[in-house]
Amino acid sequence: MNGQVLLFISLLSLGSVFGQVSYSIPEEMAKGSLVGNIAQDLGLEIKRLISGKAKIYTRNSDEYIELNRERGVLLVKERIDREVLCTETALCALHFQIVLENPMEFYTVTVQITDINDNTPNFEKSEMKFKISESAITGAKFVLERAVDLDVGINDLQTYTLKPTDNFALKLHNNADGNKNVEMVLQKPLDREKQEQISLVLTAVDGGEPQMSGTMLIVITVLDANDNAPVFTQPTYKAAVTENSPKGTVVATVTAADADEGSNGKITYSITNTLDNVRKVFEVNEESGEISLIGNIDFERSRHFQIDLLASDEGGLTDSCKLIVDVQDVNDNHPEISIMSKSTVISEDAKLNTVVTMINIEDLDSGENGNVKCFINENVPFILKTSSNNFYSLVTDSDLDRERASEYNITVTCSDEGVPSLSSSVTLTLQISDVNDNAPVFERSSYEAYIVENNTPGLSIFTVKARDADWNQNARVSYILEDSSVNGVPVSSYVSVSADSGVIHAVRSFDYEQIKDFQFRVKVQDGGSPPLSSNVTVKLVIQDQNDNPPQVLYPVQTGGSLVAEMVPRSADVGYLVTKVVAVDVDSGQNAWLSYKLQKATDRALALFEVALQNGEIRTIRQVTDKDAVKQRLTVIVEDNGQPSRSATVIVNVAVADSFPEVLSEFTDFTHDKEYNDNLTFYLVLALAVVSFLFITCLVVIISVKIYRWRQSRVLYHSNLPVIPYYPPRYSDTLGTGTLQHVYNYEVCRTTDSRKSDCKFGRAGSQNVLIMDPSSTGTMQRIQSEKSILDEPDSPLEVS
């Protein structure tokens, strides 16, 4: 290796690095030989070559050089024969690129292949024969076949020698292309009678080390006199032919003249080119000198031809000329698009001018036919930028968004400027990888849900839904109940949220009367890294259920007192007796109350009615003498729920104009009832005492019984009258009932009475008569144990 390295690096605005390095090595190096330390020469680290997946890109399928990433060197992969690799050029070089990814970088490498002297000069024919007349004048020239040496430079053919030199001398002519025309010049007249045949040896010698040579035998037959040699009309002819011309196309016509007559004046044309491809492409008509095509002309393979022509007569005299044929290019090659390196996936957060693909364009035509321009389809966030000659970079031109487009099909079209224009295209498919750049979004800005009270714990209430525009793991959402409190209690003791489905469950059974609604927040979080989240406010409204019966506030029901409403017998129709007041702690229609009478005495059914909406009890007709003083009304208070719930209240009504009339009705009833109650009590007590003291106190009990019996007999036979006492116009300042006065009575009874006296107390409110059947016989406000008009059960019944 020459050890000569040329390095050129340029930094372009595309974000990728482009550089060029050149090496020079001789041909025929052994496989595995070192070409150069590419990492050192480019200033790259070994780990960068490995991480960037450095590789060699070449348009030629034959790769002579390989890259060893671990060592950072270029090695000979296959034996290089310069003469095979570069058949028509003296300068021979391998051109390829080294491409790295992440980020995209590429470097152009040129390896010059230098020649070694491994080829000998060679003649196409080993023997060449001439027929020369003995009358040939001194100075006559005879064109000899040239030798070909595939080497170049100093190793190429340098000179010729001709031996022996008795009659002929060697003359060399240098051509513009560097080749030498070899002519044999007659220096001494020939004498057929002395020597009929002459043998000469032409030797071709190169300048290499060691020097190599090739020989050709020249046999000359001496003929009788032929005075004039053929002469071409011009030494050099020029012609042009269009590539891809059909076979048989006449390229040019050469003409030679011979002053002799007869057979000595008949000229024959021939092509003397030896080792090149001229004879495979062109032929000459031996008689007319027309040169025509017999093969295919391709401008991209050979742009011009030099045809060596020979004109000879029958006497053996010759002349030579050359025909220069220029091949004209036609636009017959489409631009070739080669993908040097490409990324099939790019992240949606890629920065502007990120290199996606490197493209190499080549059009084998020349001039305008080889000028190529490339473009891509519109409406894609990418552009093509020219990075260097025939290289394009596909880079991002705007922000990418996978949610708008997850895939792009980018068509790269390249067209030349020929007429007609030829084009090629290639389609690149680019996937956009997802980045967690979208937070989950709930379907609604807020939620309001409803649940009926008395629900079962664990009941599914409703579902919150959120969507994430990202993909895969970044779009997987989970729901979280944010910490908060409701009336000082953690919200987690009220509701829970399913992390996967967003279903909200009730943790407890709700009571509308305790809490009517509350708010909480649900957060949704995606599975990206870092995760993104959003939240939403949920209002949960507890709906009322008819789970509470009406509660009667008035009239107040007690366990031991009798409350009665007073109605005078002179009351008009529509007279307001009282008003039942009730409430329902439920809400809505569950709290709408209606009132109706359940049952009453036969006369009461026709005497009273209760208002459906407000619970007012009024008379519906005039009171008659037939109407009982004591009236008992059962009022049902019912709500409007489904199913409805109700409560009952007993309203006692006293129909009377005077208080004594009321007293007589309610007193008998009270005394009888109390007597029965006391009798039961004493019997039980007596049985208990007797059982306990029977044996030890038998004598004492008998004595007490006799004593009590005698005392009771004395009282029984005394007939004392009952004298009522009526205080005149007695007025109680607190009495406000329908009676104008509230009276006090003192009653004295005979021994037949079970109580010695009764005292009547004042009334507590309007139209209310209160009696207390205690041993004192005093009527008080509603403080006694049990109403004398009550049933054995409580007067307030709940259904």
C-alpha cells in the first residue's frame, strides 16, 4: 500500500456528517490485506462504528473491500485485477460509501488501484505475412500489427525492435491516444533472384520491472514488380453514430487509389485493430470501403472508437488510415434510485431535519440526458435535500404526529432532462412510532350520576370513560379515586372506582335523609413513561326512596291521658273541629301527604270529614240530638310514594253544649276501666302475698279479714247523698276552648261509690277536655298514663 491517504470531511446543515477519504493500493493484493484504518482516518471511535451499524454501500454488486467494525479497518475482500476492473481507463479506482445510523452519517471512500507489471506485451497474431514486389522502391512503408499490453504507465508497452535489419527498418509513430503505429520501411531494394523469402522478428518490450516482452514473426515473399502502392484520400476520417443504431447501419466510407492497372491496381480494405472490440462492432466492405455496424453501440460503454484501416493491392503494397467514430448519446437510460440507508420507523417527536433515508441517484446518460432532479409527493412532512453530487437526504420538514398519521407512503420520483424525459420512482413506507404526548381525556367535562337510597353496598352506579389518542401502552388508562372527604369522612368510604373499567361502585348504603348529594374527583392516568393524567368532577345525587312513614305532630298521642276536641251542638256546617298536622322526612312526591278517615262511629261518618290535602276536620252537617256525645275518629295520613306508607291517629271528639254532659260520658267509662285495672292489680298482689305468708301469717290474715269485713258492713248501710257544688261564673284565665267557662266540681258519693270524691281541673287548651282517672280524681293537662278512650294498643299506629 502506498500509505497515501486523502481525507476531506464536510459538515452540512442536515444534521448528518458527510466526508471523503482516499486510499491507494496495488492490484493483486492477497485477500485480507489491510487497506487503511478508516476509524482513525475519519476520527471515529470503534464503538461508534459498532453502535451505528457501519456498513459499506456500493452500487456495484461486486464488493472488493470489506469493513471490519471491531478493528475499524478496511480489508481486501476479493483479489483485485486492475485490468479486469478497468478495461478502458488508465486510472482505476473503487468508489463506495460507509454509512452509519443513529444519527445518519455517510462517508465517501475512494481506493485507487495502482498497476503492477503482471501482463506481457502480446500480439494478436503470432505470424504476419507480406508479399512485396522486388520493384518496391526504397522508403516503401508496410504497416505492422501493434502489440497490446494491458498494464498502464511505465508497465505498458514502451518500444519495438525488428531483427534482422538488412533490408527493412522499423519506424514508430506516436498517436494522440498514446498508442504507437508500427511501420516497416524498405531501406534496401529487394532482389527476388537472390532471396525469394525473408523472415523477420518483431519484438515488443514494456518498461516494467522485471521487463517483459512479446514477439511476432514476419514472413516476406518477394514478388515481381508492382510500382504504385494504394493511397487513402486522407489519413484520418471522422464519423458519428447514434447509440442503439441497428445493425447494418453504414458509419462511413473510406477511399484509397492505386495508380497501377490490372490486378496491381485492385484495392482490398481491411480492419487491422487487434485486441479491442472494434472487429465485434464494425466491419468494412473489402471492395467498397464502407464501414458498417455488426454489433450493438452503447454510449455508456464506449463513447468513441478508433478503427485502423488497411488498403492493399494485389502486388502487396499497402496504405493505412484511421477512422474516429464518435458515439452520440440518446436518452435510453432511466435514472437509477438506490437506497443507501433508510429508517422504517421514526419517532413522532423527531426533531426537524432528522435524516430518514439516504438516496443515491445515477443516470448513465450524459449531458441533459443525465441531469436528474428528484421530488416527493406533496402533503407529507418531509422534503428532499441534496447532500452532495447524486446524493439526496429525505429529512423531516415539520412536526410529526402519530395521532394524525401513523404511516406515510413516500414516493420519490427522479426524472432526467432528456427528450423525452425518463423517470424512475420508489416508494418508501415509514412508520411513526408513538410517544406519550397525549393525556387521557374524559368523554365529558363533568359527570352527574344518580342512585336511589337504601342501595346494596357494592352496587355499580355508573361508568366514567376516558380515551387516550396515543397507542399501545401509552393508551392504556387506569382510573384512580382522588383523596377527598365528605362531611369529614373519606370519600373512599362512600364510593370506589374500578381501575380498569372506570365503573364506580357504592361502598355503603346511602340514606337520603342524611346526605342528599356529594362530589368527588376521578383521575385517569395512562401507561406511558412518564405517565400523563387528567381528572373529572363527579356529582353523585342520592334519590329519595319512600322509606319513612308520615309522623303526626298534632294531635299529640299519649299513653295515659284522654284528649278530646269539643264541638258544640250548635256548630254550623264546615265548623273546624281540629287539624291533623303531620310531616314526612322524605322528599318530593314521597313527602306529599293526604288525609282520610279510616273509621268512625256510624253517626260520625256522616257528621265529620277530613280535608284530603291539609288534614282539617270539619263538620259536614248540623249536629242533631241523635249524635253521640263521644265520637272517635281514626285519621289515616298517607304519603304519595310507591309503595305508599301511612300513619294513623285517633281523634276524640266530644259533641256537647255543656261540660257536665261531657263529664258524664267520659267519667263512667273512665271509672269502670280504672276499676278493672285496679282489681287485676290487687288480685295479683294478693295471690303473691298469700302464697308467701300463707303458713306463717294465717292467723293474722283471718283476723284482718274479720276486722275489715265488719268495717265495710257499717259503711254499706249509710245512705249519704251526692251534693254537687257549682261555683258561680267561675272563670279560668287559661281556658280558651269552645266552652265559655271551665267549671270545678266537688262530688261526694255514698259508700256505694268506689271513690270518696272527684275534683275537676281546668282545661289545657281550646276545645280540649282532659281527664286523669287517678285516685285523686283530678283532671290535668296531657300528663296521665292512658286515655280513657284509647284502645289497649297505642293510639298512634304506623303502617
